[in-house]
Amino acid sequence: MEASSLSKPLILLVLLLATLTTFALGQGTRVGFYKSTCPRVESIVQSAVESAVQANPTIAPGLLRMFFHDCFINGCDASVLINGSSTEKSAGPNAFLRGFEVIDAAKSQLEKACPGVVSCSDILALAARDSVVLTGGHSWEVPLGRRDGLVSRASDTATLPAFNDPISVQIKKFADKGLNIQDLVTLVGGHTIGTASCATFSYRLYNFNNTNGPDPDINPSFLPQLRTLCPNGGNGLTRVALDTGSVNSFGESFYANLRNGRGVIESDAKLWSDPTTQRFVQRFLGFRGLLGLRFDVEFGRAMVKMGNVGVKTGTQGEIRRVCTATN
């Protein structure tokens, strides 16, 4: 009896300490964070994203990519939104990000509805989810409560995954953020609505690794299509769909293209040619004998997990008045 009565307070204390530790580590986001302080937050962000995507469908993958790039540098703290000559936004890997004006529009409306309450980092997290939904993907509940970071350095973008990273490097970069191999394969699936410039993959088409030929991972029947889109010495800024035939539709067709040798950028193609990651691609495609994975479900789960990387909560960071600058 005595042991039992002592154990209850002890258990409560352990649970309290675990909760406090979780918040201290920046994992204090929760669904419904703004329920009483800004109840219209989700509808306001959704409306801003919807208007932008209807006017320009390329905004959807732009916002999704922006969230990814933000979370991989100093955590999900909207540091990628800050203007400046030496900020993350100005760095090479972020040169083609798009959709900043959508975040600014949503922030402006939220500042009128509930001034000083909603962080830019939470707006970005919601906008990424809404972009997926607007292109046919499934929705998920987004835990909120992030605060905005105070630091944004162009030099930090060196840690972003690159278009030519081998699988071992990709795995390490994701592991450094607490994300495993399944998370990697799942999140790269966001390329189903993405595009890439010819400059990022045309080296695969003509003289790959000084072989005078193409990357052997490219299906020979796909090669003429890519060479037509990106002729040797042509315009490196031309954009090409990463999920051929399905660029504006969110789904697992991206993985089918990888299986069929139709991966456009090298790092994507390696997901199929490397056995470490191939098994997860196979599971998304429902290969017999393997435990299947549903892309629509797993993508939302992985986005929530990535969305909690290095977040600032409580008294950390700030709530920016505008997303392009610290207060």
C-alpha cells in the first residue's frame, strides 16, 4: 500500500519532468495551439495559398520546398524568409525558391485578425500542408506553436541536401536532423509536384562522369525526352517536371517513375538504384512480400516529424511583426 501511494507522485513527477524536457528541447508544438488566441489562423493561411496556387500552380511545390529548406537549416524557424545580402534566402541553394509573397500575404492578414500572435514559421508549416492538399494530396493535422528564429546565415545552407548527393550523404544529412531512411524516401516524394532546372541534371544526359554517355540509371527510352527538353549547351534555367506526366498532381507516381528509370535528378534516381532506399520505394509501390506503405499517410506523418526539427517554443525566438525581418 505504501509503495503504491509513493509511486503515484513519483510517476506524476517523472511525467511532468518529461513534459518540461520536451518543451525545453523545442518539441512543444501541438494541434490547436491558436484555438483561443487566433481561431481563424488555418482558414486565413489556406485562403492565401489557394488564391496563389490558382493563379500560378508552381507556387504549390515552391511553398513545400521552402518549408523543407527552412527546417533543414537551424530548424523550422522561418529563417529562410529573412531578407538580406548574406541570409539563407540569398544563398545559391535557395535561389529558385518561390512563394515568399504568399507567406507575406497570410502574415499581413493574420496581423490584422490577431496582432503579434501567429509566427511566420507556423504560417509556413500550414502553407506547405495546404499546398499538398491543393494538388490532390491528403491533409494532416499540423502541430503549431513554433516561434521565429533570430539568425539567418547564407553559409548555413551548405548542409542542405544537394541534387547530386549519393545515398550515404543523403542518409547522413537526414539523420543529422533526427530523420531516418523511411523519412528520407517519403519526404523526397514531395518531388511529385516539383520541377528542376536543366542546370541541375543535364550533366547526366551527355557526358556523365566523363564516360561520353548518359547516366546508366536513366531509362534509354526516357533519354531522348530529357535531351529534347535540355539540349547540350542549352538554357540551363529551363524547368522540367520531376514526376513526368504528373507534375501538378500529388501522388506515388513519382516512385513508379524512379522504378522505371525516369528519375530526373541524380539524388532521386539513386533512391531506386541503391538497395538501402529501394526497399522503401518498393513498399510505396506495393511490391509483393513487402509490408506496404501508403504514401498519402506516410507523407503527412513525415512532414509532422520534420516540422518539429529544432523548433523554438515558449520564450525562445520571437513572433515577427513581418516575416522578412527580425523585430
